[in-house]
Amino acid sequence: MKKYLIFGNSGSGKSTVAKHIADTEHAAHLDLDTLAWQPGNPPERAPLAQSKHHIDAFIASNKSWVIEGCYADLLALAVPQATAMIYLDLPTPLCIENARARPWEPHKYPSKAAQDANLDMLIDWIGQYNQRQDCFSRSAHDTLFRRFTGRKRRYVSNERED
């Protein structure tokens, strides 16, 4: 049974790749955005222990799975059970281009208009990827990738093989 971790900057294609793998390998799919945030405005991160509980429950209830997100801290919780890792390390301008072309994500936004209202903030955030020093940064992703001892791939463009 395959157990994938997929990560990278926002707009790198994590959800697209995760959905493809989940569909072709009949694996359960967990988008960490669905559990990383508490409801509210402005949104705040959920406590790490709460997110860990949800991740552990997901892993325990699925033999094959794909977990995707930009949260190195949450992904690290699943590393001991993962069998494969995919790091989508695309150039920032390409991530921004992908974000602009992103279809509506109904699990994140009540409407396409609400998603688009957040686009300027998202593009600014994507642009900070190389400079940030948090769990969403290139630095954190590089460390997660480097330390993983299982099967792993790093992609630097939208061109991926099946």
C-alpha cells in the first residue's frame, strides 16, 4: 500500500497531483488545508495537537493515502508512516501563474468570487516563499525532503511523468 506526502509552495500543483494519484491508485486523499485552520476571520491555525489527532485518524482509517499541503510541521507528523514523498519545487513565477488559473476550490471558499477576493493576498504570500522561515517556507520544505529516507521525487516544472 502506498502512502504519499505531497508538498510545495501554494500554486505548485499539490492538489492536482494528489487528486491524480488518489484516483489512479484508489487511495484516500487528505488536503491539510481542511484541518490546519480554525474557523474565523482572520483565520488562525488550529492547535498542532488537534491537527495531529485528525492526521492520525486519517492514517489509521486508510490503507493507501495521499496527504498534501504546504505545512511542513503537519507533514512531519505523517513522515513515519509515509512510503513516498513528492516535492513540487516550482519556480515562484510559475506558482503565481498557476494560482491565477486555479479553478474554484469549494472545500476552501464558499464561491469563486470569495476565492478571487483572496487572490492578491495569496500571490503576495506565494512570492515570499524563498524568504520565509516558517513551516510554509522553501527552507522547511527542503529540510523535510532532505531528511526523508523513503522513495522521493522533486519536480521543478509542471511537466511530470505519470
